[in-house]
Amino acid sequence: MQHEANFRFSTEHAVSIHAALLPELADEVNPRSKTTCLLESDTLLLLRIEAEDIPALRAALNMALRLVNVADEMQQIAMK
């Protein structure tokens, strides 16, 4: 993989977001990119995306960041 993007999210929902993303990322079928989600601590989530080319990186970024956003929004709604 030639291109890489790394994001660290500091949030009190890191553990829940990580748990929500794992099944989605396990089903990932794009052979041109790989997305990894790791917990660095209870409040720090690492999202790493590797891709063979820029269009594949962009597509994987759009999908992964959308998933993180939805998971975070659901946590905020659930806590109300």
C-alpha cells in the first residue's frame, strides 16, 4: 500500500465506537484499501487507512469517517 491516513479521536465513547466499527471493517471487501481501527486507550481511538491509490484512499476515508461519525452520534443520542 502506497498511501496512508491516520486519525486519532479523543472521545469518552472510544470503546463503544471501536466495538461498533469492528464488524463493519471485518466485512470490508475492497482489495485496494485496508482500514484498521485500534483502541490506544479508553478515550483514544486510532483509525488507519492504507490504500494503493488516491481514489481508493478517498473512498475508504469517506466510508470510515462516516462510520465513526454515525457511531459517535448514536452514542450521544443514547446518553440523553
